[in-house]
Amino acid sequence: MGRRQPAILFIFITLFLDVLGIGLIIPIWPKLVEQLLNGDTVMASRSIGWLSTLFALMQFVFAPILGSLSDRFGRRPVILTSLFGSGIDYLLLAWAPSIAWLFVGRVISGITASNFSAANAYIADVTPPEKRAAGFGIMGAAFGLGFVAGPALGGYLASYGPRTPFLVAAGITLANWIYGAFVLPESLPKENRKAFTLKSAHPIKAIQSLRRWPVVVGLAVTQFLSYLAGNIYQVIWVLYTHERYGWEPKQVGKSLALVGIMAAIVQAGLAGRVVKAIGETKSAYLGLLAMMVAMACYATATQGWMIYAIIPIGSLAGIGAAAIQAMISKCVPETEQGTVQGSLSSIMSIAGIVGPLIWAGLFAKGIAPDSPIHLPGLPFFGASLVALIAVFTTWFAFRRAAATPASDA
């Protein structure tokens, strides 16, 4: 047990830095892209969309590859190699001379960010089954904290130039890589490793392989729907709050900071305690229902101050996410954790690809001049419906689990 605590702390820091790096570039990304395109705002908007899609696509392709490689060679080399790649990528973006180099950088970023699969498998390796919900909750807290610190730090550093945040991100990431090379122990014993196969590394075939565990398939669908609904924050939060309440960037930043803070609080401490108190099944329902209610409330909130009252309700979704992640990890053997986590990461990437198209499309429809009713909250109604569907997919998964012999699960 003595080795586990510093290892988990390192994984926490690694995921935090991954999200921090993504958040760092949010305030300056449009400005840098526009700068490289000689001030062409229209082309910059289109390029940013393609850059985001390319990032998600790379995660979709490479998450199962890195997950399978971690099952073959161990979690440590995959995580450390990804960290080193991220550091080099930030340096490339910092000195990119043209928009083409940004596309190259996003390819590398998407690949290295796929180390989430190996990191989640690491947590499954070193955490007892009954404590995995708390472990995955702590990892979720890393996302929340990174989401808070990234944009704030990026906005501050941008005053020193649009490329400064990339240099800082590179320094932090490479320092963590060096630190990890000394403190990160391997979590996967050699006797639990398995051969690398193209089938397990192929994103489509890897997802199809989940059919070996019917319960996992149902919960994976739930995860996809949950992530799809949650993707709305990144896609239209700025547009919606400006359209509905006239919020400026400073107010948007405060609200997103509260989103991140609440996510960190819930997933770092509350998730594990709730799961322990009421069990994983009820925790999953609680999280999904909280998301459904929060999305509906966002859609109908008539005053900006109401958003701050709704955010804590929405943050309870993190309890369900941690519980479902823990249940999935219990359903598969130790030798398959990396492969399964890679498959789940690919599924999440699909949500990241289609989410912007769905939510941005609904928002445009809701505010279109020819729309029969002015309804900027239309995408949030859609997200609430998606969360409701996730409740039913979870129910079906639990029914299947009850009907499946333990030896088959």
C-alpha cells in the first residue's frame, strides 16, 4: 500500500495537467488561429471547428491503442511516453509558424491525451474493487480543477503574448514527466499482461469487443449519453449565457470556474462517500437524474443569477459517473482493464465529435429569426432528454446484470 498513494497522486497530477493544458489554450486559441490567418475571422472560426474535431478524432483512434499497449507493456511506459509527447507538442504549438503546424500539433495532442485510458486502468490496478468509485471520483476531481485553473491561468499568461501559455504548459508537463520517471511504479504485474493484438487496438473492433461483457455494453452506452449531455458546457455555454443574459467574458469565466470547483468538490470527496453510503446502483441513478434536472433548469432559467443556483445540482452528476466507472472496472478481468478503458475513451471521443454538431445546431435553430419560437435553451432541453434516456439504459444494464451469472460478468 505504501507505493499506491504517491502513484495515485502522480496520476491525479497527470490528468490535472492534461486538462490544464487544454484549458490554458481556451482564452488564446481563437486569437492565435486568427493571427496565423492574417486576421481572417471567418476562416479562423472554421479552422477552430476543424481543429477541435481533429483532436477528438485522434482520441477516438488512439485511446484503444494506448489502452492495449498498457495491457501489454504496463501502464508506466505508456503514461510517461504520452507525457513526454505532450510536452514536445506544447513546444511545437508555441513556435508554430503557420496554421498547418497547428493541425499537426492537434494530431499529436489528441494522441497523447488518449493516455486517459492507461491512467484509468492504473487506478483500477491499484485500487480495491470496493474503493474504485472513490478512486475514479478523485480522478474526476482532476478534471474539475484543471477546468478551473486552465482558462484563468491562460487568460493571465495571454497578456504576455498568445504563445506564452504553450511554453508554460510545456515546462509544467515536462517537469511532471521527469518527476514521474523517478516516482511512478508499475501497477500491472507481468503475469497479468496480455499480448497486443490489432483487434484490441482497432477502435471499432475494440468497442465491439465489449460485447463479451453485456453489462459493460449497457453501462458504456450510459457513459456515452452522459458525456454527450455534459459536452454542452464546452459547446454553447458562452453563446447561451451571452444570448440569454447578456453575460460578458468575465461573468462567463466566473460561472465556469464554479462549474469546475463544484465538480472537484463532488468527485474528490462527496462521490466516494455517497457511493459507500447508498451503493453504486443508486449513486448512478442519482447522478443521471441530477444531470437531467439541471439541464432542464438551465433551459428555463429566466435570470442569470439562477445559473449559479443550478450549477451545484448539475455537479452531482459526477457521483453517477464515478459509480458507473467503478462498476465497469469490476466486470472485466485485470488483464483487460487497459483495453476496456481504451474502448470507453473512444466512445467518449465519439460524443466529443458529434456533440458540438448537435448542440450548436439546436442553439442556432432556437435563436434563428425564422424560428416559430425564440428558444435559446433548446439544446439544454435536448441534453435533459439525453440524460433521461441514460437513466433507462442504466436500468436495462442493471436488469441484465441481475440476470447474468456472476461467472459471466
